[in-house]
Amino acid sequence: MSVDQPLILELADWLGTPPGQYVRRWEQKHIDAMVSNVFGYHAIQIGLPHWDLLQANRIPYKGRTSAVADGAALKGAVLVAEPENLPFDSQSIDLLVLPHVLECSGDPHQVLREAERVLVPEGRVVISGFNPWSLWGASDRIPGLDPLLPIPAHAQVSLPRLKDWFKLLSLDLDRGRFGCYAPPCTTSVWLERWKFMDHAGDRWWPVCGAVYVVSAVKRVAGMRLVGAQWKKVRKRVPRQAVVTSKHASERRRGTISYYDIQAAYGNKF
């Protein structure tokens, strides 16, 4: 099942609204901090190609993909590709950025499997998403309230669920942040008035932010072949005995025998 195209298009339009710009500014700031020191050769952003989330990274080759084949979505995109079936070789990408891709997919676990497949060992994936347990996510569950987010609550992927998927794959959670603690507002004026909540939320209720950004690293256990260690028996080479004359040994000890005198002076003595 591919990405829900109407949902991803609705999300792209929503990011231009006041609450969408509020979310976008927060995610841009923290994703920039997570990708700035990632090195390698290839960095790819999956989805939302009109929003450049690789601008702070210094990897030489950067690309963006789009799941929708229209002119507006293809602006700045490298190619059209489904996140569930990425057209990249295994272990070929150093950095992947997935902005709200999991919640727009019908099979988010398959998206993560593809991300793990194409990442090189020690490669990094950065994921953003809406928090279903925030005030913004709860607005979709309260009768009589119009949902603020374009993503329905049942499609949003919670962080505990995402951590469980990481454990099933070779992905090790490196760091993460919650953000956007202002109450659900549709105007920039009220969002600005509630701006102080962002500082208070980080301290008092950090898990109730409207959005989250996490970074995970692909860990590959080292392989070591252990075989039978045969004991090498060294062949003993017999040493030849050194023969020394009795007279030479006595001379080394400082003693002179009768035979030495006779050899030196003949039969005079």
C-alpha cells in the first residue's frame, strides 16, 4: 500500500497555514541541529520536497523524493518514489529524513524497513510526526471540535510505538525532542500569545508536545568467525654439543698444566 496521496497533499497545504508554519519553524530548527553534523556521500529527504530539511547538512549529494507526480510536488524533487519501495541500493544512503511520512503511509512499518535497508551501517534516519497524545491530537477525539491536524488521530504514530519498531529493526534511538506546546489555535495572533508555553512545556510536560522529532542510527553487529584453534606443536631440533678441549677450558680458568708447558718449551723441562 502506497502513501495516501490526498493526505500528503492536504498536509502540504496545511503547512502553509498559521499552525502549520508554527510546526514547520519548530521542526526546521531541530532537524537542522540533528543533521548538521552527519557526514557521508548521500543524503535523501523522503516526501514534502518543497520543504528543504537538508539545508544544514554538508553531504555533497542531496536529493528529495515525492510520492505524488504533479508539478507542485515535484518542485526540487529528484524523483517520484513510494516510501515503501525506495529505488536505492541496499546500504547506499548515509542520511534519510522522513518528515511526517509514516503517518501518511498505509504501511508505516514497511517504510521503516525500507529506510533500514538503504542506510549504510552507522547511517542515520531523522523522523518527524504528530503526537497523538497531545492537545492537538486529542482535538480529533473530542466530539464537537473540528480537528486541527490534517492527519487523523488513528493514523498518527506515537513515539512508544515507534520505539518498538526500532527494536525490531537494526535502529538505535539516538535522541529526540517534543515541541509545539501551544493549545490548538488557528490564528498566528493566539499562537504568539501562547508562545511562553514552549518554554514551560519542555520543563513541565515534555511528552505532551504536538509534534516530535527523533533521530536513529543503524547499528550492525560485528561478525567474527570462530574456528577450532589447533595447537601447533613445535618440532624440537636437537642441539649439537659443543666440544671444548680440556686445555682450553683450563686456560680460560687461568690454570696451566704440565702439557701446556711441554708444548711451549719442548722437552727442555
